Amino acid sequence: METTLPFAERVNAVRGSRIREILKVTDRPGMISFAGGMPDPRLLPAPAIRAAADRVLTRDGEAALQYSISEGLYDLRAWIAERYRARFGLNVSPASILITNGSQQALDLIGKLFLEKNTPVYLERPSYLGAIQAFALYEPRFVGVGLHAAGTDTDDLRRSVQRNGPGLFYSVPNFQNPAGTTTDLAGRERIAALARTTGILPVEDDPYSELRFNGRDLPPIRALYPPTLLLGSFSKIVAPGMRLGWIVAGPEVMRRLVAVKQASDLHTNVFAQKVLLEFLREVDLERHIAGLRAAYGRNRDAMVDALRVFWPAVRFVVPEGGMFLWCELPPGASAEELATLALEANVALVPGGPFFIPGLGADAGDRFFRLNFSNSTVDEIKTGIRRLAALPLGVANERANNSILHV
Ligand SMILES: Cc1ncc(COP(=O)(O)O)c(C=O)c1O
């Protein structure tokens, strides 16, 4: 007998992630996966984490397994604050940091706190799929904003805000997922000025800035406009499975965030926080991060070279860091078709459609696809790109000339 279950209306707005679907088949033997956003498993510091866990349990015993405070471990928050000071001269107090279950939870908590039905949410075109998913649950009005090779198209953002009014502006200013772009200093200054004059609230999602291969660090938008909500994560520099991230916010937002976090899960796994802190104190972190940068930088170069040699019809912006290349197909080709053919040839990638706001831009998205370069070896990258270039896509092998991203 068919029963009608009383699902809330809002869950209709949430789609399952296309990436998670593709990831289900990536453990097939012989598969080369450019699909997920995963760190190289060989660079996950398992022995050091095991040693840290041992020390935590030996030293703290039961205290490491007890309930804890919702804000997160004070010493871990102090460590994060000190790193902002050291990297950017940014003054952030431990009290303005909330430890979250990955930065993904930070996005959900921000949605809960700020989004009513139809609140404008400005998102770059394309944008991080997980943010679209997290915010969609609160039924906002998504407004797409253009993206250049130099980051957010701030003229487009200004015009959109004039038309649609204040709301959240979500951005990944460093090595954007999926587009690989970085918003330059002038762009960050324009975003700060716009926020000051229009009342939009920037949500600055920054899981990748430590993974810079070339060029110089740029100040966070929060350094230019302090009300900005700044998100960070240990997923890309330590281990995503530990699910540890954070939000930086002022006292008023923080008080409410803590209440919303309590309602959600009381607090983030305190054992994981203690193990991470122990790891951060004992390991030579600069050396660890330098190792990640060197390895992923090598992989990026290998992917860029392989595309230029084997598949010159594809266009892309060369990212200065992060984990992704965003590629544009020649005119007439379909990224969905590419993804399907690629899987048959044992290569996984993500077609561009899902990175655009539901109902808006999915067609444009079908000209693009995302390649991850952090989870494969240089040899796998070369082989995978060769396989992709050889696929029988139904197009002339010519370059696109009217790109959304001006590469
Ligand atoms: C832009 C962006 N934000 C947030 C996340 C989620 O990261 P976390 O593992 O910290 O939840 C990711 C993960 O890929 C991401 O790319």
C-alpha cells in the first residue's frame, strides 16, 4: 500500500549531489577519478594522527570522551586565531570563532540564521555545489553573479544588489570551487565597499587558501569589511574525515550561531578536536603544508600540460592553487555526454550543470566540466586526460570563443 509521508515542502528544493552519485562508481578497478574534491590519500597524516590520538587518551583519558562546550575547544580556537594573525596580521579573538562539523555545517548554520523564504542569496556563476545545497533548504531567492578569471564580477554584483536588495553574498575568493578563480585585491576592496554601502553580508568560504602554488596570499574580505562571516576548514590541509571547520563572526552573530549549533548537534566531536590540536602542536605544519603544495602544484602542472598537448580544444583558467581545473568544451559539445562517455572509459569527472543555481544556468553549465587534480598521480593524470581527449564527442574539434570566463 502506498502511504503519503508528510515531507516538508522545502525538501523538494534540495537535490542529491551529482558528485556523490559519480563517486559511487569511482572505486571500480582501473578507474581514474577527477570527480571528487578529495586530498591525496597518501598525504593524509595517519601515523601522526594515531600518535596524537594515543597521547590525548593517555593524558586526558575520560575527559577526551566527555560532553564539551558548543563553541569548541578554546585552545583550538586560539590556535586558529594565532594563524590568522601570523598569515594576514588579522586580529581575530578565540571568542569570535565557532568550531563546526566541517565548513559544510557552517553553511547550514548560516542558512538557518539568516535566510527566510525568498531572502536574496548572491552566488557566483558557477558556485560551490554544497553551498547551493545547504542554502536551498531555506528556500532563498538565488541570484547569479558573473565570474571572471580575476574573480567575482563586482559590477554585476552591484547591479544585482540594486535590483534585488540586501541579502547574503556567498563567495569562495581563493581558488574557487569549481572555477579555480581567485578574486584579486581590487575585487575584494570593491566587495567590501559594496557591503558597506548596500548592507549585503559577505560569506567568505575559504577552505583552500593554504594550498597556494604560486602568487601571493591576499587579505581575506573580512580584513577589509569586519562584519564578513569567514569560514575555514582543516579538511584540505589535515584530513576531511575529521570533519573540523570553523566560522569567524562578531559577538552578536556568534551568540546566535552558538544557540543554533546547540539545537543542531550540541557541539562538534571533542575527541577529534583534541586529536587535531595535539597534531597541530606536534607536527611541523609548515613542512606538512609545503608538501601538499608541492604535490598538488605538480599535479596541476601535469594536468595543464596534458590538456594543452592532448586536448587543445578545451579552455580553462590556470588556478594558482586549490584542487580543481574548470574546463570549457568546444561549441556544441555536452558535458553530461562527456561525463557518461568518460565513465565508460574509466574516467570520472563532474559535468558543470550542478554548479549553477537550480533552474538558472544549467544549460550554460553543460558547456563546462570540473577536473580534480589532487587525488591522482601524475601518471594517472596524463592517462586520464589522454582517454578524455580520445572520446567520440559529437563536435568539431575547435576552440570556444565566447567564454563565460574570459580566459
Ligand atoms: C568551497 C567549499 N566550501 C566548503 C567545503 C566543505 O568542506 P568541509 O570538509 O570543511 O565541510 C568544500 C569542500 O569541498 C568546498 O570546496
